[in-house]
Amino acid sequence: MAVGLKLMAEDAADLDIIAAAAQDALVRVGDVAFDKKARRFTALINRFRWEAAGEHGPFERVRSALSFESVLNVKSRKVRHDAPDALAAVLQIGFTPAEEPPGGVVRVLLAGGGEIAVEVECLDALLMDMGAPWRTPRRPDHEKL
């Protein structure tokens, strides 16, 4: 059985590693949440296992949790909150530092032009696999996007 990933990020370079692992993950709108009281943003994703993918397969996905702590605010653009079963693919995750470190904004860019902006007091992110991987027939192809 494959060993699951558990990655933490406290700076932009660390977040780049999480972003690479989460690229092409599928996320259901209903699996994205912001807990204002706990100041936590979470997204349950079906992550494509790039670290195990060869050129011709077999290909796998795994259920993973992506979370950010110390969240001040969350905004979204072109995300259908009225359609909880709508699926989107994660294209990119990046961090823009604030004028006053260590805060800033984490931007999650989605296929189709959607974006989630997570304003954080400081960068504290976690990506953790939560189960066994399963086979998937296709490898994401960026040439077709």
C-alpha cells in the first residue's frame, strides 16, 4: 500500500511543494469550508498522485485534506456556492505576502476561471492524504486545457 503524503507549509517555498502535490486535484464545492470561529479553511480534494504517476500509468487519486490556519477572511470569484456538487480542478496555489509580514493571501486558482482567496495572519498550511489511493483512467493533460 502506498504511504500517504503529509506536507506542512510555513512559507511560500513550502507552499510551492503543497501546490505541486495538489495540482489537478478535483474539489467539490460542497467540500470547501471556512470555520470563522476556528479561523480555519478546509477543502477535501481528490488529489492526483503525481509522485506515483509514470507517463503511461497506472494513474491514481487519493482523498486528501488541504487546510489553512489563522485565516482572517475568505473570498471567492466564479465559484458556484449554490451548486455543492459542482466539481472544479485545482490549477495553482500561490501566496502573495502582505505589506506587514507574516500575513498575506493564499490564492487557489481553479479551472474555468474560479478563484478562492484565503487571507491569513501567517502561512500555516497542511496537505494530508486520508486513505488508500484508487485507480483513475486518465492523467491530467495540460496541453488540452
